[in-house]
Amino acid sequence: MARTQGAALDRKKLMGDPILVTTIVVLITFLTLFILYPLAILLVDSFVGDGGFSFNVFKRIFQMPTFTHAITNTLKVGFLVGILSTLVGLLFAYVEVYVRMGKFTGGLFKVVSMLPVVSPPFVLSLSMIMLFGKAGIITRFLLKIYDNSVYGFWGIAIVQTLTFFPVCYMMLKGLLKNIDPSLEEAARDMGASRWKVFTSVTFPLLLPGLGNAFLVTFIESIADFANPMIIGGSYDTLATTIYLQITGAYDKAGAAAMAVVLLCITLAMFAVQKYYLERKTAATLTGKASRGRMLITDRSVRVPLTVLCSLVALFVIMMYICVPIGACFPTWGYKFFPLTGKWFKLVFTRYHGFQAFRDSFVLSLISAPITALLSMIISYLVVKRKFKSKGFIEAVSMLAMAVPGTVLGVGYIRGFSGGLFHSGFLQGLYGTGLILIIVFVVRSLPTGTRSGISALRQIDKSIEESAYDMGADSFRVFMTVTLPLIKDSFLSGLVTAFVRSITAISAIILLVTPQFLLITVQINEFAEKGSYSLACAFATILIVITYGSVLLMNLVTKHFGTSRKIKEGK
């Protein structure tokens, strides 16, 4: 009875706030139109032909050797990268949480954790080719190996592992910190060795988190387009096969069916990760540790682990540094010195660098605040309000996390090139900058929403309720009370959205037209042609932009953020 009355009261409050109702309707429309609709169109194109419902398209693509090989290749890479990334990430997380480290090692760990977030997706592939390719610095000029090839399965696996293991490291570090040290110390007091404690106490508690990290990396790996495109060679994955099917073979129906297959794989893994392993992890590891952990100081353990992790971290950092250096080689693969700036000059004088950076910067700059604001609004509705469609908004906004970029790109082509349901309505959206902005927003929305939900759950409800009691509506409460309290999260989401947008490639490469030149598309184009110096030059300037954005965000947060005001209040 009380629950029914409470629900009725919530509905009454909702209907009495027209701004809130309008916001919910607009959000549902946006999410349906730009996330659910493109995916629905893919299903329609795959199953419905001129003769009605049929599996003919799927029968056709499964008879294509290239497609069956692509599925096998994708799953092989996904499983290997998932396992390797999880193991390396666990090693780094364990060393940081359990081993007494020096400032140098700790600094390396911070750099490694940040690099994949703020760097373009091609960097490690370009570095791998530069260092270990047939004309590589290490293979050809140092080791005198002239027939080494980095292209194919192992090239993709190594590059993706180095790209994604920091994600596992950050996930597992938080989980390890939440393990109560008293559980492990009790086992130690009973005479168990450190290895026995790890295998019998720590590892079982961490097992759901390891599965979670594996699945996240698996999804990222099989959805990755940039690295397989650059370093895959003839080793096709589903993402690259879909791209080639629609751009080379012009088989839109076949590409749609392939996209559905890839989507089914990622959605299945996402469902297991989101609705089982995340809950299992939360149930296993509850709350923070009750007291501080006694760190390992034994040199026989500390030195080997810190040295190993430091070497891996230094290697990864070296890989990222190689790209700016490679942009200064006089002739890639043959003449390395003296370093030159001619490729940077050519970027702007011959290859429309100013237009590429202008278009990428402007489109990303427009999409970033839209993404950050939408993320905060969705987070606010999910955490602070009660209404029937709340679950729908949360689920669909997070769904974009599981949708590979190539799948979304094909969905937008099929969904908007002929207008909604091929009616001509909204056809003018296709091929414009607006559709690129929408893609940027959709792709970055889950990250911002997750951050916003986490921040909002820490705010006491009484603060907002006081504002409501004084007669303020939802919009005023959100803008004057809620948003200032989550300012740091908003600023972080703003910069994250900008960085993700300006470094995006998988979806926009299918949607961009000659009207717009985007940096990542240019990098991919030159890398495909073998013009690695130009690709590195474009990538270097992009790295400068992304790093500059992150540094600017840190300065803004430091001087104007919520944390500063709290400190000053004290």
C-alpha cells in the first residue's frame, strides 16, 4: 500500500514538472532514434528481402570463406588478448597494491594507465612496424633480420594487449584495494606462504573481477578496427571485413548481416559482463578494506616484480614515443638520421593538414559539451528520479558501449542514407557534420554516464530536497545544486568526450564524406598506402592536442573544481 502511494506521489511530482517531462521525452527520442533504430535497421536488412522474411543473406555470407575466416580470426584474437591483458593487468595491479614501490615505478604506472586513453588508436601499430617490421630499427638495423613480418595474428595480439592491459590494470587495482587485509593475514598467521595465500584467499575473491576484466578486454579487442586495419595485413577480422564489404564490394546487405553477427557476439559478452560478473564482483568484494595493508618489502619478491613491471612499462612508453620520432625520419625504414621536420611541413602544405585539424577539432569541440551535459542529465535521472522509463534510458545509453564502431557505422548508413525507414525523412542528415557529431556523442555517452552515476550516488539527497522545498523546479535544482556538486565529474567527462571524439575512427570512417577531412581518417589513409612518416606526423600532432586537452582539464579542475572549494572551506 505504502509502495503504491509512493509511486503515485512520484508520478504526480513528475507530471507537475513540465521541464522534467520534456527532458525525458527528448532523451527517449534521441536514444531510440540514434542507438536503437540503426541496430533495428541492420536486423531488418539482414532478415527481410524482396520476398519477405528470409535467412538468405546470412546463408550467403556464411558460405563466404573470407567471412568464416574473419569470425575464427576475431575470436582467436579476442580470447588471446583477453587472457594476456588480464594477466598483465593483474601483475601490475598486484604490484601496486601489495608491493612497496619507489616513486619512479609509481610514476611509470600512472603514465602507462593514462597513455591508451589520450592517444590515437594507431600509435602502437605504427610503432610496432617501425621497430620490428622488415625495415624496422630493431629487426633490420640492429639485429640484421631482413625478413621479419609483424603483420597478422601475432602483430594484432601484441599491439592490442599493450593497448588494453592498462584497462584491466585499473579495474583490478580497485578490486584488490577492497580486499580486507585481515583475511590474508589470518592465512599468513597459520603458516601459509605468500603464494598459498594468493591462490587460496586472494585469487578466489578476485575471480569474478578477473572474469569481468577479461570480458571487457575481449569486447574491446573484437570490436577494434584501427589496429587490425594497420597491422593485420591479410589477417582479416570481423571489423575490417565489414568495412571492406561495404567500401570495396559495395555489398550493403552482406555488410549489415556481418555487422549483426559481430553485434550478437559483443552483446552476449556485454550481458554476461554487465548483469552477472559485475554483480558477482560487487557481492564478493564489499566495501573498502577495514585497515591498511602491510606491503611486501622482501627484496626477493619486491625487486623482481618491480623490475619486471618497470621494464614492461618502459617498453610501452617507448612504443608511444616512437611515433613522434618516426615522424622526423628523412626516409622511413632506410634513413633515420639526421632528423627532419619536412613531413610536418608537408602535412600542412600539401595534404590539407589545416583543414583536417580544423574539422576534427571543431566537430569534437561541439560534441564534447553535448555529451558531457547529456551524460550528467541521464545520470541525474537514473540516480535521483523515479519514473517508468528510467530503466530504458539507462540500458540504452549504456548499450553503445557494447556496439562496435563499424556496426554502428553500417547501421547509420542503412538507417539514414535513404531517410528513416527509407522514407526520405531525415535523409538530409546523412553525409553532414551533424551525423558525425551525433556518432561522437553516442560513442562517448556510456563513459560519461558511468562517471556521472558514480559521482551522483555520493551526494546526500537532503541537499536537493531542501531546494525543492523552497519551490525550485527540476531544471533549477539540477543547474544550481546538483551540477556544481559534480563539477569535477562534468569537467572530466567533457575532456574525455573530446579526446574520444577527436581520436575516433571505427564508425566515422564509414560516414565521413569528402566535405570533411578528419585526422584519424587521414592517418589510416596514409598508413594503408605505406606513407608511415606522414601518418606519424598526423598522429604526433593529434597526440599533442589530446595531451594538451588533458593538461588543460587538470588545471581547470585544480583551480575551479569542487575539490579546491572544499579545501578552501576547511
